[in-house]
Amino acid sequence: MTALTPQPGIMEIELYQGGKSAIAGRSDVLKLSSNENPLGPVPAALDAVAAAARDMHRYPSTDHAALRTAIGEVWGVEPDRVICGVGSDEVLQFVTQAYAGPGDEIIHTEHGFSLYPVLIHMAGATAVCVPERERVVDVDAILAAVTDRTRIVLLTNPGNPTGTMISDAELDHLVDALPETVLLVIDGAYTEYAAGYDGGLRHAATRPNVLMTRTFSKIYGLGGLRIGWGYGPKKMIEVMTRIRQPFNLSVVQLAAAEAAVRDTAWVERCAALNAEQRARLVGALGQLGIACDASETNFVLARFADATEARSAEDALTADGILVRAVAGYGFPEGLRITVGDADQTGRVIDSLNSWRTAA
């Protein structure tokens, strides 16, 4: 009898490890390991979920028309060029599955989102990892890696876990220099935290080979519901829709996301709080002699002297009931990714690190 054999690439996938969420014996745990909104979910979504729950016996719409219309009205995009998914992760899966396969190459950068290699292996394509420069995406390195086998470039901007981003001019250069046969995916999960940045919208609106993706998991506080969307050329959206399951989003998800996207005041409030506390945290890290790049996200990457010092700091934070994310798997054994919290939470982190540094 022949043993069942998975498709090529499947066994190369490493299982994803989420941020820790509990500490044994503690009830006052401060979870700053998953870049969640410290203010919780957008209130309008809570009301929408309660109302939609009464219709859970009904199948959801297959075209997501109401949500796509809301996204179109708020972001000024054409609803028929929007596709919705189970988080932006699923939209990324749609595009890699639809446009790459065995023999093709997909480029990503060394500190890009850890899901990218998973998606590339799922498609049976070959992952091409290019170096970054001082924890910032190197556009020239991406362009130098393009071959006649390249089908997709996956770009996280702003980056995770670095928090850095490339300038508009650099993004323009990348878009202009890529062949039209190569699809550029601009993964903008943290766009709302980057002042003045459109997440690649203007390129997705005008270019035949650019897709931008967004999520409701971060600033909208709906990570537990898993909702995301993408915007790009109509022909590309139509192709991706062919492989989207018709009922991939529930009535509850759709209602919550529609209410959330319309609450622009909430986004402004959360972005302002984040900018204030992010600056405070970065400043405190600098005073403690802990390296940290300017961040355009809702987290910072604290870089210690070495892996041993990072583990020591993480142990001290954990002892104080604070969970952060070690990012050795992203190429930073000396790093800890710390979600930006509210004023009290940020103060708790700073106090803990001050005590650790004093005791060291």
C-alpha cells in the first residue's frame, strides 16, 4: 500500500506560535505580546454583534456587499474592487494561491510577517528571502532578487516586528521598477498607526499589479473575530473571489466590521493614544540604554545587548505579570516586541524595566 503523501512544500511549514496570554498563578496579567488594542473592541461593533447574534440561524451574504460598500465610502475606493477575508491573512492566502505555484518564486524580506513562508509553501512556490538594511526594507535588494520566475513580492509596510517603514518615495520606486508581470502585495495591517500613510491605496487604485491588504484586528480591536480586506485591480479581485469560500465571513463578522469601519472617530482616538504612549515608551527605553528604532505601529522593538540580556529583561517583565513577545524567530534573538498600551499599562512596563535595569 502506498503511503499518503502531502503536496510539495506542506511539510516545510512550521507551526505558528501566537503570543503568550497567561502566567500561572497570576490574575493581573498584562498581555502586550500580540499587538492588541488596549482600549478593546470598537464600541459600535459590540452593539452590531449583539444585534446580529439574533440572525445566526441565517446564512450570511455571499458577496459581502454591505461591508464592501462601507469600506468604499470610508476609504474612497470602489466596492467592486474590494475582497473580504478571515483576517487579512486569508486575503494574502487568496493572492498567493491564485497567482503562484510550483516553479514560481515569491519574494519576501528577512524580517517580514512570519506567515509569508507558510503561504508560499502552501502554494508550492519557492520562497526568496532578501535582506533588509538596518531593520528597514531594502527596495534595491528586492528588485535585485527579481527573476523571470518571480510572480509576487510580499511587502509588510509598516513592518512587523521592526515597526519601521519605507518612505513614499521608496515605495514609488519599487512600484515603478517592478515588471507588470510581478504582483506587489502591500500588507498594511498597521496602516492606521502611521500618520499620513495610505497603506498603498493610491498604487492599488492605479496599477494593474498592486494589491493592498488591511485588517480589523489591530486598531479596530476585532482580532478575535478575524476580519480583513484587500483592494486592487478589478480583474485581480474577480480571480481571487473564485477561490474564496462563499460563506467565509459570518453574519456577526460582517456586522461588526461594517459598524467598526464607519466609526472613524474611534480610529482617530486610538491612533492619538498610541502615538502619545509610543513616544513615551521609546523615550524611556532610550533613557535605559535599550536600542529602539522609530516605530510607525502599535508596538516597539526593544533591542538589548544580546540574547542573554533580552531573556533577563523578559523574565523580569514576566515576574511582574507583563507578557511581551520574544522575536528570535524573526531574526532578533536580542529583541523583545512590546505592544503599546494605555497610560497605566505603559507606566507599568517602564517601571518594570527600570527595576530590572537597577538590579542588573
